[in-house]
Amino acid sequence: MIFGKLWHTFKAQLNKVANYFWTADPIAQMQYEYDLNVEQMKQGREGLEQYRALVERVSRQVANGKTQVAGLEARVKAYLQNGDRDTAGKFVLELQKSKKDLEENAAQLKMHETAYNNNLLKVKNASGKLAQLREKIQKYDADLKMSKAEAEVAKVAQAFNMDITTDFGQIEQMVQDKINLNRAKARVTADLSTEGLADIEKEQAMEKQLADQALRDFEVQMGMVTPETAKVEAASKELGPATKQTVKQS
């Protein structure tokens, strides 16, 4: 009983392995079946050729029998016409035997011809089915390859989906985050570059004012202008063009 269970288990595993290889490449299995049928067809054709040789041999026997019967009939007639009945009797017995053989050979020829034609029709029909099977295998092979290609294209399309849940989408988000960070750094740098600008402008204005005051002092010391004139020019500069225009209008 234990050996029986082990044997059933072993056969189940063999069947599992066979099913795996059977379904792994169905086109190869179909091609294998086709090759087996082609080999059987070759053997069948060889047998048909040998059978045809038998038919030809029987056909020659029938033809030779007809010739022999015709020759014996001619001899019997000739001996009868010459009045030699004894010799004609001998040949007529041989003629009867030849006719009997001819009838048997003719019957065999008819039987063999019928059998040959039937087998020939079967071989032709099988050849046509093999041609259809070959075309079907080629079509299935092309369809299977096309379906695999379509499946791969679908995978590629899914891989290039911009969804954030995919690997490509996550990588794209990382790149975009780095771009945003770099832009933020550049913006911060630009914003920081304006710090202290007002102090610098005030310092430059102070330096200019000090320079003007030193220049007026120098002009007074050199006698180029009087102190009163220097004060008027200084006041005029402090008022500016718009202030001067307003004073003149009033």
C-alpha cells in the first residue's frame, strides 16, 4: 500500500513537470506535433510508393497474361485450322489456365488500384491538413509574439506614468525638489544682497556733503568767493531747483 502511494505521488510529480513543459512554450509543442505528423506522412508516402510498385507489378502481370492468352488463342486456332486437334487440345488446356490466372490477376489489379486510390486520397487530404496546420502554427506564433509585444508596451507605458506612486514619479519629484531648493537659494542670495544698501547710500551722501563743505572752505580760504557768497550758494544747493522755482514764482 505504501509503495502504491509513493508510485501515485511520483506519477503526480511527473505529470506536474510534464504540464509545466507543456505550457511553457505551446508553439514549440505544436511544432513538435506537426513534425511528428510530417514524419508519419513521409512514412505513409513511402508505403504508398511501395504499394504503387505492387500495383504496377500486378498490372504488368495482367498485361503479360493478356498477351499470353491472345497468343495461345492464336495457336489453338492455327492447329485447328491445320486439323491437328491433339496439339490444339494441349494448347487449349494451357489457354484455360492462362485465362484463369489472368482473371485472378485482373481481380487483384482492380482491388489494388482501388486500395491505392483510397490511400492516395487519404494522403492528399492529410497533406492538405498539414499545410493548414503549418499556417495555423505560423499564425499562432505571430499572434503570441504580438501579444507579448503589446504586454511589454503596456509595461513601458505604465513605467512612464508620471504618478508620484511610481518609481519614475518619485525620482521626478526628487529632481523637482532639488530645483526648487536651488531656486530658493538663489532668491535668498538676491534678497540678502540688498541688505545695508540704505546705510551705504547714507554714507555716500554724508561723504558728498562733507566734500562740498570742505570745497567751500577751500574757496573761501583762497579768496575765490566771500563767506557770504559761499553761504548763499550752499543755501541754494540745499533748497534745490524746485525750491528755487517756487521762491521765484512767489
